[in-house]
Amino acid sequence: MDSQIVIIFGGSGDLTKRKLVPALYKLYERGVLKEGFAILGVGRSNFSDLQFREGLISGGDYGDKRFFDNLFYLSMDSANPDEYSLLKDRLNEFKSGNYLFYLATPPSMYEIIPQNLKIAGLNREKANVDGVKSGSRRVIVEKPFGYDLESAVRMNSVLKSVFYEEQIFRIDHYLGKETVQNILALRFANSIFEPIWNRHYIDRVEITAVENMGIENRGGYYDGVGALRDMVQNHLIQLLALVAMEPPVLYAKQEFRDEVAKVYKSLKPLSNDDIPNRIVRGQYIAGEKRGEMAKGYRNERGVDEASHTETFLAMRVNISNWRWDGVPFYIRTGKQMPTKVTEIIIHFKQTPHRLFSCRDDCPEQNQLIIRIQPNEGMVLKFDVKVPGSGFNVQQVPMDFSYDKLAQLTDGDAYSKLLEECLNGDNTLFTRSDAVEASWRYFDPILKFWKENPNTPLYGYPAGSWGPLESEKIIEVEGKWTNPCKNLTNTNLYCEL
């Protein structure tokens, strides 16, 4: 990989300090960043190079301070096309002509910055006399990829008027997590699962991603977004796609992303009659957590005191294809839950005839639990005979934790995705057709809520598992699984 210049728009922002620079430092430690690399922060704050470096050093634990000799800063207004001459002049100071533009900015800038780069001619890749490209140009865009279908289509149109699709990297840190990628290895590297990974053997699938915090100081942002846009339309639907996708011919960007897009296009649309019955939304109210009272959402800073923004969402999703027809996928996400956990639970069907008795309650059907966080790993639950007279069975877990192989730390996801981007591999990045297919499914839900303002928004106490009404959408097949019962070897607080 040739040396690269990483230009971070929003260089003085929180994302740069907390995630991007630590991730790039990891790549530096591993020798991924080649000699001649540079990181240029761009923002309105009036910093010198030295002030920029000192502000970042103070925010983390960096052993090799020589890394910061490669960090620079440019104060400019990214919304003003006339100031991009300053950017061009600064970039000309560096040896490398390979530019990676990272939009760590508010989403309102996602359409403005690329157009200004085009006006300045900074989007153009150069070619040498043999026709081989040099001076690469790539752009990374953070979620959200639009706020609805219309805005997503518009944003894609702008991006593709400036860059080719292979130059565009829509980043979602979930796809950089080793445990998320391991869903593919679990499915496609083990022959024992493929014969039963379908509607004939799987009863339902649960996907839970909840947090034990509120919105902290993000009220101004979150109140205009909500749980559906913030978590479901991107993170959780991607997890669903990895569970449901067909095996790609190759693990390569075209083949892999084709299969993901097919899942999104197979999502069974929800009618206006379906939406109230298959989706439950909630908003946390004041409640007791760990012996202390936590404030309600409407009392958070930056939140409208009459806000109808959902902080919890549970829904049933169906896929109309040969493999999954009739199998419900249940999705649940929320703020101010009893713990922070992301899990996928595959519920297999019961045996057709129960041969054995049970000493206590008979166990549920077999389950495969994939823990994304914390204590990343897998749990397979199966029935065994209880020692002693008679033939009673009970369910036992067989589990594996990733920390037995290697310690997974915060920032690994960003490091991996940044490395993939530097290498020009966008396999793990979202393609434009997948973005639009996802929004095509979720957009009617947003429109229904807007046109029907009296759609219930249920309150749930902070520290609880959400509104009780969410049980209704799953009660035909069973009940929501309590993730706390699957979190082995954890020190996290959990209300069981």
C-alpha cells in the first residue's frame, strides 16, 4: 500500500479525537501506514499544527509520540468553495498524492463537501502514461446515509456525481467488528449449519442491541433522529442481512455486497395495517437504576419537552424468499436498558415429538446465541440427560468467548475498516443500492408515524426492558429473551 494522506473534515471534532486518531495510531503501530503518510485535520477552529497535536495527545494513551509528527491542521470553512484553494496548497506540501477524505462532519455537509472537492478538482484520480491510476481519491461517509428514502437517493446522486462507486466508502463500524464478520465464518466455514439454516429448521430469529445509557449530551442530534434511524435502518438491518444472506460465490466486494443487497430487496413491505401491529415504539421516562433515579428522555438537555421521538423500537420483519419465507425476524433496540448488549439468537424448531420428561419446566428449543458485545462469543444451547434414575432432560450451554483467542478492544472496528479503505477494498462498506433498498422498506414507517401522530408512543421506566406492549408482537412464537441470562463471565450490572 502506497503512502496516503488522510484528510479529516471535522478534524477538531469528537469523532476524530475519540475514534479516528486512535484507530490510525493502531495502524501506525502495526506498520500499516507507510513512510510519507500524513493526517490533515480540517475545521473551523483556529488551531496551529502544534495545538492540534497537543489536543489529541491529551485525549489518549499513545506510546510512540513520533506518530504525531505526521499530524497537521488546516483552518478553513468547508462550506465555502473559495477556501478549497487553501486545501489544495496545503496538500501540495506533502509527498504523496493519494488522498482519503473522511467526512467526520454533521450529515448536512455530506452533499456540500464532495461538490466543493469537485469544483477544486480534488476528486480527480491521475493516470500515468501506461494508463495505471496513481494519485488515488477516496471518500469515507459516516452514517446516517440519509434521513429517509428521498434524502438517501439525493445524497447518493451527489456522491456519484463526484466519485465513482468504488471510490465511495459508507462506513458503519458494526461491520468492522470481528464478531459481526464471524457470522459469515460461522455460517459458511462450517458445514454443520448450512443444511439447517432455513425455514425448515429455524423457528424465529431475535436481534437485540440495547444500551444502559440515555442520550447523554446528544439531545440536539438524537431528537431529530430516533431509534429507527439511529440503529435499526443501518446497524440492525445489516446484522439481519448477514444472518439471512445466501452464500456468495466468492468473499469479494462485488459478490458479497450483491447478496446483502438481495436481502434488503427481499424484505416484505409493511402495509399501513401492519405497522401498528408489528412495530412498538417507546420512550424512556424517569426510573430507578442502581439505586438512583435516572431522568426521563424529555428532561434531557436539548430535547423538546413534548418530544415524540422514539428511544425504543421493537418490530417483526419478514423476508420473502425461498430460504426464509414464514420465519419472523424480531428486532429490538433501546436506550436506558438494564445492560449494554448486542446479541443474535437463532431459535431452532422443536423436535416433532417429545420423547423425554423434564424434572422442572421443559427447556425451550435449541438456541444458537451470537454475542456481538460484550464478552464477544457464541453459546449453543442443547438438551442433555439429567444424571440419576429416570430419563429427564435439561438444557445446558456450550459457549466460546473470543478473549480466549485475542483481546478485542475498542477501536479495533475503526482500525480494520480504515485499513480496508486505505487498501481500496470496500467489501465491508455499504453500497448505494443497498442503502436505497433499506430505506425503501423503512420509509413507509416514518411516513405512517408522520401522518398518524396519535400512533402510540409507550413510556417505559429507565432501567427496564422497554414497554410491556412490545411482548405482544412476539407472543405467538414465544417471548423476548433476557440477554442478561446469556452474558457469562461479565461484570456488567444486569437486572435479571
